[in-house]
Amino acid sequence: MPDIILGIDPGSRNTGYAVLTEENGSLIALRCDVIKLAHIKEHSDRLKHIYDAVLNIIQSVKPNKCAVETPIYGVDPQAMLKLGRAQAAAILAIKQSGLEAIEYFPKVVKKSITGNGNANKEQVAFMLKKMIRLPEEKLSNDATDALAVAWCHMMNSGKIPTGSKKTHQNNKKSDWASFIEENPDRVRG
């Protein structure tokens, strides 16, 4: 049975989530969406909403693995505190469901997809479109970030299907050759 991975990009106004799986050698995003929280005034009520929503997502899609992005920096300490609490609410729902919550730093996620830990959101989204069959609707940045977290976990688990396109793996010349062939616009002369 293929892995079903829930990726979460926690936020105090929008928490992105994505469900990624493999089917017949292709990676498929089963869901990519956002838990919207801006309409909820009290921060504690937002945390409860994140917790409940993540529990509902887990119950409906039944992932066997979960990955969460770890917030690591911010200008405003109060905003970072709220972001950390949002992450904690998501992790608590995952743990309450009996699953392990694996955490990834943003630079690790970006590097696993683009080969560059400092890639911007557009670069990450571009590469995800090349590697994963996405839903038809346009994805928000938060949903794309959550999908990136799920993809990072799949890659780090060694579960990327052989038929899927993937970014480079260090010291594997054939993978670099494939990467360059599939991404000629990223090669500098």
C-alpha cells in the first residue's frame, strides 16, 4: 500500500495542508487547501479550529505519515509565538490520532525540491508542478507550502516512485543529467 502523507504549513491566519500519495509510479496531490482562520477573532479559538480541522482531515483521508513545517524566524516575537502555537495545535491533533509528526525546517523543504535552501515560493511551486499531478484549481501559497512539506517527507523517506520526476540527489550523475534535461531554464551558462 502506498504512503499517504499529510503535509502541514502552520499559520495563525491560514494553515495550509496537502495530502500526497503515489499511484502507478506518479505522485498525486489528493488535496491541497487552507484552513482559514482570519475570521476568528480570538487566538485561542483559532488554535482550537486548527486542532479540530486537522483531526477531521486525518479522519477523512487516513494518512499514514504526517509532516509539519517548523517556523524558525520572524521579525515580530508575538507573531512567532502565535505561529509556534499554531504548529503545536496541528502536532497535537496528529499525535492524538496516533500518528508521528515529523518536522522539517523551511530550508530543508526548499532544498529537497529545488536543490537550493534559499529558493523563493515561485521556484518551489514551479518544481512541484513538474513533479506532482496537482488539482486543477490554482493553489494558494499556504497550500503549495504544505505540499512541499509532504513531498520533502516522501523524499526523505526514500519513497519517491521511480517513474516520477525528481530533483537531484548528491553524487548521482544520472539524476543530475535528468534534472538538467528536465529544467534547461535553470542552467546557467
